[in-house]
Amino acid sequence: MNGTWLAHYSPLVRFLFLMSPLLVWSQNDTEPILLEGKCLVVCDSTPTTEPAGNALGMSVRSGTGRIAFSALRNNNLEPSEMSNRTMIIYFDQVLVNVGGHFDPARSIFQAPRKGIYSFSFHVVKVYNRQTIQVSLILNGWPVISAFAGDQDVTHEAATNAVLVTMERGDKAYLKLERGNLMGGWKYSTFSGFLVFPL
């Protein structure tokens, strides 16, 4: 068979047919990309003209960084000398601590990586006719607060939730800014998790 039968096809088809051995050789000559373990592929929604990293404009991060915690107050013990001095609200039972970044002794969460984190809290005051104010503190500064101050309710909660950007090493905890928790604070909760890394 000679090459005259190619004359019946368009120039593009003829070109592709003649170049196919080179194309196959190029494809087989490239090194395969091997991904080990769990990976999270994050596409850049605002790529630059010269993408950093790789030609696909993607960054690959470890997918093993699951981070979440939830702690509660399981008894009605009066606030300790430590909590009276720091006004940090302490939690005596940890329900979830995936990654181990919530310190139960100090009731402080420390971010292991930069990302968007979600926090929520529910602090109960019992038989207390004062108003309480609870704040989520990030690196020493209040981010959000909640109040509970109904004089006619025996059990009332200060509740709030927020998304925040945290850098690696940033610390978050709950602080009693106003009032006291005399009479107990059972059923109070503090929870947080990494929404996604940055």
C-alpha cells in the first residue's frame, strides 16, 4: 500500500496521521506523576499569567489535616481560682479532638495551619440574676460576644458562632467578660473546626 490514499483526506488529518508516531513517543516518554497518600487538589480561581508551582495552576496539599474539637462542661463545679484570675471559661470533658489541637488543661485551641475556621459556643448561666457576656478571644482580642441577662430565667445561654481566618499558631478560647458563673455552668459547650486551608 502506498501513501496515495492519504490524498483523499484533509491536510489536518494527513498531518496528524504522519505525526502520530511522534505524538505517541512523546506521551510515553514523559515521567508519570505519582501521588502518595491522601491529597487535596485546590484550583486557583485567579491564576496569574505565569503560574507558580506547576503548569496546571494547582496546589497540592496534604488531605490528612483534619482538625476539629468539641468540649463541654460536664459538672456544676464553681469556677476555680485559675478561671477567676484569667476569666477563661474551662471545659472538663472533651468529646472530639481530631488532630489534638485543643488543649483541655487550658481550654485553648491552637491553629496548626493557616485557614478558615468555624467556632461556636453555648455558655449556660444558672440561677444568676446578673448579665453575663462571653467572648471568643483570638490572640488576646475579642472577635464576637454573646449576652445572657434575663432576670426571670433560671437557665439561660449566651450563644454565638463565627468564621475566622487563623494563621498557624493563632490561639482561640472563651472568656467571661462580664458577670460570673457562680451556681454552675453545666451543659456549656465550645466547638471548632477547620473549614478549609489557605
